[in-house]
Amino acid sequence: MKNLLKLIGIAVLVSAIGFSLVSCDDDTGGNGGGDNGGGGGGSSLNGTYQRLSSDMTITFRTNGTFTGYGMAEGPVNGNYTVSGDSITLSTEYIGTSWRIVDSNMVMDGSGYFWTRR
């Protein structure tokens, strides 16, 4: 009887997870940042962000490029793309995987928050 209850419990859990995945929004349209960022001019990131408790800034441009200021290496230039809430930066100095927190905040790959100026 115990094994039957465990089996039913597992089946219910798997079903709940499956239904929640099926019903999740797939970020196609609506958030401004969806698969069109860097280069398409439609990225909601466009603008300058400052790292909290720091003088470092990063400016995202509509053409898919960015410049970071205040880094030990001097100004850092590179390209970026956006897919859903993920930002991919291509440069050797700045972490490559960032996350959009909301329309005025991003988080870098090291867990630091940057707010729109």
C-alpha cells in the first residue's frame, strides 16, 4: 500500500511539473527584449547602466554593440545579443552571461546588479 501511495504521489508530481512547463510563457513577443536584441534595434536594453556601489558603467546601443567604462583594462567594447531575459556579451573582460532583471536593472555573470541611469 505504501508503494502504491508513493507511486501515485510521484505521478501527481510529474504531472504537475509537466503541466506547469506546458503552460509557461515562451517569451515570444511582449517583453521588448525577446530574440531580437543586439543589432535589431529592438532591444529594451538600450541605454547606460551603472553597477551598484561602483563607478563602472556599461552602455548598450541599438546596433548591438556596448562599451564598458571604469574597468581596470580601460574602456571595453564588444557586441551583445538578447534572447528572452538572457544577454550574451562577446568580449574577454566582461562576463559573457548576463540576465535582465526588469526594465531598469540587469545582473552580470558575477551576480552584480547594474541599474539604468
